[in-house]
Amino acid sequence: MTATVALLLDSVRLLMARKLFVITLGISALLVLIYSMIGFDENGLSLAWGLFHIESDIWVKDSPGARTMLLGIFSTFIASIWLAWGATILGLISTATILPDFLSAGSIDLVLSKPISRVQLFLVKYAGALFFMIAQISLFCVGVFFVLGLRLGEWNFGVFAAIPLITALFSFIYCISALVAVLTRSSIAALLFALLFWFGLWIVQSTEQVLNAIATQQQVTAERSEARIESLEAAIVRRQEALEKAENPESLVETIASNPRRIESLKNQIEADRTRIVRLEQEAASAQNLGAALDRWHGAINGVLLVLPKTQQTLQLLDRAMDVDLQSEIENSMFNAQLEVAETGEFEDGAQTRMMPTVEQIETERAAAERIRDDYQSRSAFVTIGSSLAFEVVILGIACFIFVRRDF
Amino acid sequence: MTTVQAQAIDIRQVRKTFRGGVEALKGVDLTVSPGEIFGLLGPNGAGKSTLVKILLTIVKPSHAEGRLLDGAVGDKRVLRRVGYLPEHLRFPDYLTGRQALDYFAALAGMDRSARRRRSPELLDLVGMSEWAGQRIAKYSKGMRQRLGVAQSLMNEPDLVFLDEPTDGVDPVGRRDIRRILEHARDEGRTVFINSHLLGELEMVCDRVAILVQGSVARQGTMDALTSGQRAFVIRVAQETTQEQISAIAQAAARSVGSIPLETSGSEFRLESENPAGAQPVIDAIRKSGATIIGMQLRKPSLEELFLQTVGDTADAAGARIGKSRSKRGDGKQRSAK
């Protein structure tokens, strides 16, 4: 226990001595300060503690819009961009030297000559490196927690979910740095491979998202086309019945209604519906084929992703913890605006629309976006974190095995 | 009834072959008694550091038998009672001297109160009290080495390994470190030193071992190692003529019998450590009328002993190689026939 405490305390001293730690902390403090500048009153949004004012009906004091905005800025921008990218990169740079320095000749000899097991040494040193993120995020979350409490009157403890989630995200990448450090004892190699791995993860996850989006969109297109076909077929049946009655009237009313123009119109509508059905069938078949092909690729990439850390999905868990979904709010607003334009055929400034998607296309996109969002939100947090941690455990196990067996 | 005190180090057949087939140690047998200062010498690449690292679990042996204090070689628990100063020690630069002592003593399992008590004592002993609150980044090499020595003694070890302890230290510092080592021995600690500075070792070591090409070529006390190599050297005045010296040599050679007697300039060297053996030479000098200006029992220095051992081993290895080549050559000749 004495040795474990000493190792952890040493990690704290090491990080406190790093300029990057202080710089990162400074940036975090600045962001919290900027964040605290956003406020709400009865008439709208106030910025820079009331220095500027924006009139709004949605973002007023104690409104759901104000809550979504402030929480959404934290989860969608600050946590996702600063903590998950900026602070994590600075963290990787800052901690990349910890294990190589620890393993260097003249340093490791002395530590290994102490009565501590190598497994304990390695794991405690690794945990010490995670302190960089834990300390940074904790201080940041405390700041955000108080800003939210003072601005919204809502003491949202979900903010603190960022501490384990972002630390976990960092550790999924840092384990690669640790493995490379044990193999090469080079901090540059450790950092480079960690960043390359992260980039690779980003490619795999982005590919999965793109494939999922397109496959889902094709699936929705096919489903909506089939539904439309069914509705058109029903319309044809109705029109055929009407046509039959128009051509063979049995009552006076039917005789009055059955004039040649109506019969011609019904025939034309039936023909148009049949033409539309053929086009929709082609569209459905095409969407189904493409969707099925993409589904196979999506399944394969999902299989790959299953054994890899899921950084983006880990980050999305923060929205769930904070009970906020700014992304869906933004998407809904966007679709509503598009629908308005598509229905009126004009932009707000009176300009005519050209090349704008149809209402049908917008509705299809909205349905696909909702389904994709539901898909990711329904994914188990246990599987997301569990499978990512399993990856980390395997990598750390390999690194630890090498460290334990190595002669120094 | 007598009790036999266990050896501080008692190892047998320690072998290490690194990956790639480099055989660093070829079966080292070594004993170090409690409370002595033991020096391990050897040329570069002899395996000295590898041997120490095996004892400290830094390197895993291919084979090792024996004990370190009261534990088996490789038993981590025994390291609680062991101190170590590695060669080219690198302290974390961000720590102060006091923090470094505290950190490494805590890793050795020492409790906080003991660390707080011991730290100022040792800082004082190595003359670093004034610098204790400064970051190590500001220390000179000599200061780091002093701190390293203090660190090795923090956990009040029964056995201390010091790898080149005076490396980078000025003459005053070397003297101080020698005193610290002697002080440690006086406290009953066993000190095991690896060093290239043979003069330093000669001044403090009770026993030495010479490691050459992965094997212990010699080990014992300085007296034991140099016994049989001591000689009485008798010097006569410069005015003594060559005829007088020849006459003395002839007369003395008849008297000393089989004991080798050499003449070099105005010196007579008799290969014996028995004073009685030197008397006939003295008698011969007096009889010739020459003046004796000095007489001393001369023993080889550690450096001479070391060079002699390394040379002998190299010659033996050369002879083995020659023999082996010769055998292969014979084989070729035979097969050619």
C-alpha cells in the first residue's frame, strides 16, 4: 500500500511539473469562463454577463429551449470537441513520456530493485497516467456544474458522467501508447502509434456511421415506396370501382356522375397511378438491393468495431447521462425549415427554390435520421463500454506480460 | 556449541544467456560474508552488472541457485532489506532531493515515520542537507551521486549494492563516499561494490572477486590473493659498483637456495614473504661493503592482480581456442586422409 501510494503521488508530482498540464488546465478554465457568459432572461439570450442581448422566444429564462441549448453546448461542443479531442490530444502528448522515462536505463533499475511486483508497478504507473485526464475533467466538470446550476437553477449531476466517460475514452487510446512504450521505450513512437490508432478508429467508426446512414436511408426509402405502392394500389382499386360504376350506371345519381370527362379522368388517374407504381417498384427494388449490399458491409464493419474501442459511442453516452439531445433538436429544426420551403416553394426572403428536395424526400430523410438516432441510442451502454474496456484489458495484458518478462 | 552465521550472499551456478545467444554469465559461484565490503572487478562486458541485476531481480537468470540474505535468489521480499545504487542513476528531475529519498524508501516499503526520521540523517551524512529542498534538475553529477548513495542506505539495508559509486565524484567526494561505506560496514551492513576504480576498491574492500568472461577467475581477501606473489626488495646505494652487485647476487643466490632472486639496477628482489629468507642477502650486501638504503615487503597492487588475472584468463581462452582449432585442423587432416 505504501508503495502504491508513493507511485501515485509520484505521478501527481510528475504531471504537476508538466507545463502542458497547466496549459490544458488554463484552457479548460477559459472555456468554463466563456460558458458562464451565456445566460437567459425573460426576453431572450444574454451574452457576456448581460453586455449583449439577443431577443428570442425560444431561449428565455426557465424554458426547455434554454436548458437544451446550455446542456447541448456542453455535451455537443465542449465535451465532444474540447474534452474528447483537444484535452485528449494534449493528454496523450503529456503522458506519452511517462512510461518511456520510467523504463529508461538508470531509472527502471532502481525501481525494479524494490520489493514490488512488476504487475503492480506497471498497473499503478498506468493508472497514474490516467490522473492527467481525471484531474483535468474533474475540475472542468465542477466549473460546468456550477455554471449550469447558477444559470438554469438545475443541479445536473449528469455532468460528472464526463469524468469516467472521457477518461475511459482516453484510456482506450492510451493503452496503445503504453504497449508501444513497453516495446520500444520511445515516447515519440508511443505517441505516434496512439494517434495513428485513434485515426484508424475514427475511420472505422465514421465508415460504420456512413454505411449505417446510407443503408438505413435505403431501407426507409424502400419501406416508404412499398407503403406508397400499397396506397396507390388501393387507390387504383377504388378508382376502378368508380370507373366501372361510371361506365355501367345503375342509378340516376350514378348516371348523372358518369359523364365522359370523368371516365376519361379516372382512366388517366389509374394509368398515372400504375406508372407511379412501376417507378416506385423500381425505386424500392433499387433501394432494397443497395440497402442489402450496404448492410453486408455494415455488418462486416460492425464486426470489426465490436472488438475495437468505441470512442464516438462512448461520447454519446454523455448525452444520455445528461438527459439532453441537442443533435435531434438541431436536425428537427433543419427538417422543419426545409419542409416549409418545400411546401411554399419560396425561401424566407422570397427567393424561388431550385433543386430543393421534395416533401417526400425530406420526410424520408427525417424518418431515416430518426431511425439512425434511435439505433445508436438503443445500443447498450454496457456493450459499448464493456467491449471497449475488454479491448483495453487485452492490450494492457500484452504490455504487462512483456514488461514482466523483460530483462532491463 | 557454535553457530554458523549465514552468508549475506551465497550463490552457485548463476548463468545467464541473453536472447541472441550471448552468454553473459557462465556459472558464477560467489560468497559474501555479512558485514564486509566486497568488491567485484572485471573488464567491460565481464558480466558484473548482469550478476548484480540478477540478484536484484532486474534481470532473470537462465539458472541460479543460492541465497541472498535469508531468501532465495529472485525472492522479491528479501529486497526490503537491500539497498542499491545503479550505474548512471537517473532520478526523476521534477523531485527535490528530499522527495526522491522519500519516494524510493516508500517503494522499499518503509513507513512514513521511519522515512521522516532517516531522510535528514542521510542528507546530512552525504553533505546534501542544504540542497534537500531543491529540484534534482539543478544538481551536479556529483550531487546526484551523493544523493544516490543516501538513497541506497535509506531503508537501513543489511546489504547494499553500489555500482560505480564514485563515478563523476571529485576527490573530496570520493573520500567522503569511502568514509560512508566504512561507516556502513561499521554499522554491520554488507557492502557490495562494482567498480573500475581499482585504487578505490583496494582502499576499502575486505574481499574482492575478479569476474572475467562470465566466470569468477579469483576471489578472496587481498592478502589471500596476493600470497605467493609478495617479495622482499632490498635497495643499495647508487655508488655500489656493478662488480659489487654481481658479487652480492652470486653470494646471495648460493645462500637462498631455490628462492628466486632477481637483480635490477641497485635493487635485489627476493620472491619470498618470509623475513628469514632475506637475511642471507643482507649478509652478502654487508660483506661486500655496500650500503643498504631501504628494504620493504612488496605486494602486488589490485591493479597488477587484476591485469594479471585478466591476462591469464585471456591467455587460457586463447590457448583453448588454439587447441580447439588445432583439434578441428587434425580432424580435417584425418578426414582428408
